[in-house]
Amino acid sequence: MPAAAPAPLPVDPASDVVLELGVPGWVYVAGAPYELRARRGERALARARGPFVEVSGPDRAERGKALARWYRRTARELLGSALAADAERLGLRPQRLAIRDQRTRWGSCSTRGTVSLNWRLVMVPPPVARYVIVHELCHLEHPNHSPAFWRALAAALPEWRDGHRWLRRHALALMSYRPAHSAL
């Protein structure tokens, strides 16, 4: 049985809470902690079961890999839904979504319309992930950081600065997180 549940990730960008990522036995989805239940098994597999994430595998390394795959699948599902909703709201049409393991970026938008998002965004509170999604969608019309881009972002998401500040404050903890840190 893991230790007591860590606190949900704070939404307030000014919060002085230190992120408790990588606590063995716990993972985060949309800012909320989920208990990780691990067991030995021949196949390395992870899946959500209500308030838990179950992971199995022959050893901790394989369970960590299974958890990484699960995070990427979950990111594609949750971030993809959010991307589709905001794209429709803004009347924009991204060509494709790529979920990546970027070490220094939260997202990017190619000139061909591919929006790439860091899988770690699935861990953060939804308003923070939404900032990155809307930021990248705005690059479909403004492929730079010109004044016109920032005006478009402010019109599309007036509270964008909160998400930006939150990510700047917690970037090191999030970018250094590896799913194997949580695997038991």
C-alpha cells in the first residue's frame, strides 16, 4: 500500500506548493492523483480502473515502460479531445495531433498543421494544458510570436498568462519526471 495520497496539483500559478511527482505508488492525470497498483506479470501492461491505475510486468523497469505507454495513450485521448473542442470553438483545423516526449517544449505547431504536444501535459490541471493547446492552435494562423499572435492568443484565451506562469514555475519538476519513478 503506497503512502497517503499526495495533494492534487495546484491550479494557482502563484501557489508555493512543490509538485510531488514521482512519489512511488501515485500518478497524476489532469492534476489529480491516482493510486498506482502494481503486480508482477508476464506482460507489461497499464490501464485505468476507476480511481486506480493498474500496472503489471515482470519487473519495475518493464512496469515503468508500460506506465509510459499508458500516459501517452491517455494524453492522446484527453489532450486530443481538448484540442478538437478548442479547434472547433476557434474555427481552426489542425491536420494531425502528435504526442511526443519533448524535453524542453510543451508543444509545437508545424507549417503543415501538425500540433505536437508533450505527453506530460496530461498530468497538469486542465486549464494549464488548455493554455498550451490554444497557444499551438493560434500558431496555425500566426506561425511566429508576433504581436498579432499574442493578440490572437489573448482573444482566444484571455487567461493565458495563468497557464504560462504555472508551467514556468513547475517546468523543472514536470520535465524531469519519468514514469519509472512512480512504478513499484
